Amino acid sequence: MSHRFGELWTVQLGDRDEVRLIVSGDFYHTLYGDNVLTAHVEAADVAHALTAFVVDVGEGRAAMIDRISTVAAIRLKSKVGDLPDDQFTAVRGMIATIFGTAG
């Protein structure tokens, strides 16, 4: 299962649903094809207080790019949006900085 980098999805985690930013649908593809890499989405003021690597995702929320985890693809319940191109470019740059890769 492949998802476009930069999509926002509702993810089921235990008894709650959270919105997560898909930062790379292919990052772990060869090892863990049923998992996707996600960044945590929090209230924008909380995200900015915790890290410099944040991107606004609308409705007063921001994704913390350095708070990245994997989730099983079957936990992705519904797509709730996409990042605009300028924000998408900013996220790619942050990930390149964090992981030391070319953007």
C-alpha cells in the first residue's frame, strides 16, 4: 500500500483516532510494506513549543516532523487533506535535515 508523501490521515490508535501526517509512504517499504511513516499532529502552539520542525496543517494544528513513528497501514482510516505545495516543500526540507538525506 502506497500513500503520497504529504497526506493527512485519521489513524486509529487503540481506542482513539488521531490525525497524522504521512511523511513517507515508501521510507520503510522494502522492510515493512504494511507500515507507513507518520508525523504527530498537535495543537499548533503545543507543536511550536516542543520542536522547531513543525508545519501548519490547518485548523490551528501543526505536525511535529521530528516526532515520527510508524503505524500499520490498516490503521489509516480516512484521508482528511493534503499539504499545499509550499508546505510540502518545507516538510521535505525538514526531513532531509533530520535524516541527513538529499531533499
